[in-house]
Amino acid sequence: MSADLEPSVKPIVTIPPVITIDGPSGSGKGTIAHRLAVKLGFHVLDSGALYRLLALAAQQHGVQNNNEAALQVLAAHLDAQFQDNQGEAMLVLEGEDVTHSIRTEEIGAAASKVAALPSVREALLQRQHAFRETPGLVADGRDMGTVVFPDASLKIFLTASAEARAERRYKQLIGKGFAADLAAIVEDIKARDLRDSQRAVSPLKPADDAIVLDSTALGIEAVLSKVWEAAQNTPNLQQFLTKQ
Ligand code: DC
């Protein structure tokens, strides 16, 4: 058969679906994203961890948080991996396990500063897109639904009052045996919210088509069931929900 007589077979290209969960620090988005990804068998992207890894790398290499040119280079060549450690994410920076050391308040505040730099965000964009793999992705952060995955199938914006988020953080620290000052945590959270939502690029804000959920008075299970209900009402997620 000559080439032009062969039936044309077009490959069916399916782009893996994405669910985005954006919101401020302490809103519970990380826990919800992880639980949802496990329920669906999806991959998960903790985009805040990328900014935290960059902030830690900058600290280790003596790069200041406002040195945009050096931070852009560091971001483009960031030697970091997200590895699976029995279902939990293990974060490795330049060969070292930094899973816990990136979670300090100091690194969180530094991450919020480096994240305000446009060329840093641009340098990390491609890396975030690479997480979109079959069968699908749950991505959490600040700009997942607005900038990184604007075509996401379902967008959730999870919020809670600064006081409720501070109290959760306070209980977490006390539970781990650390000393904590509730008033100072409230102030830190408010300062970070302000920086994250007032920056010029990719500010913290719900996408126009996001479902906004306020978790101030809701526990994790209640939030998860609302998100699950939203997924059930999303046509191109149907095939993944039948697993449950
Ligand atoms: O979610 P988190 O607290 O781990 O994020 C740390 C900081 O990173 C946060 O203060 C703002 C920044 N960030 C961002 O600018 N964009 C994202 N998509 C995720 C986090």
C-alpha cells in the first residue's frame, strides 16, 4: 500500500488533568493536596517546597535574598529532588536530606522573599510543569490556578483567618516540644500574607474560576469532603473517581 493510501491514524494526545489547591500559609492546603492525590492515585506538587529549597540553597551559598541575578541562576540549576520515602515526600538538596530543615519559619520567610522576584518564578516554571504526568496532578501553592496551570480541571482556593492558621501552627510546634509564642506567629503569618498577596508577579489570589473554601471553622475531613464533592461535579475527573 502506498503511503498516501494508508488510513491516517492520529495519535490521541491526552493531557493529564490537574487539580490546583492555592491559599495562604497554614490554610491546610498541603495536607488536603496530599490526601486528595492519594485518593486519586495522582502525583503531587508542593510548589512552596521549591521556593523553600531555593531559599535554603541561597543561604548555604551565601546569596542574599534580594540578589535577583544570582538567585535566577541558582533557581535554574537547583540540584533538588522530590523522592518518595514510604509514601512521604523526602526533599533532597545537593545530595542532602533537607525535608525538615526547609520547614523552619526562617526559611519560610526567606522563601516568601525570593518568591517575589519575577525571574526566579520564571526559572522555576518549567520545573513545575514537569510534574504534570499521567494519570494526573494535584498542585498546591499560591499561583497554581492563576499562572502555572491556568487550564486546571478543578481549582480550589483554601483560606482561613490568620488567627486560626496561627493557632494551628502554634499547636503543631507545642506538640513537637518546641517553645512557641502565639502572638508572634500571628504577626509572622500576617506579614507573609501581605508580602505574598501584594507582590507584582503571581500574587496570592483566587483564580476567577476557583472555588473558595474557608476552613476557619472546618476540620481536615470536612474540607476534604467538600473538595471531593467538587471533584465529583467536574466532568473530566469522573473516570478517576470511580476507583473509590
Ligand atoms: O506554602 P509554603 O508556606 O511552603 O510556601 C513558602 C513560600 O513560597 C510562601 O511564603 C510564598 C512562596 N510561594 C509562592 O510564591 N508561590 C507558590 N506557588 C508557592 C509558594
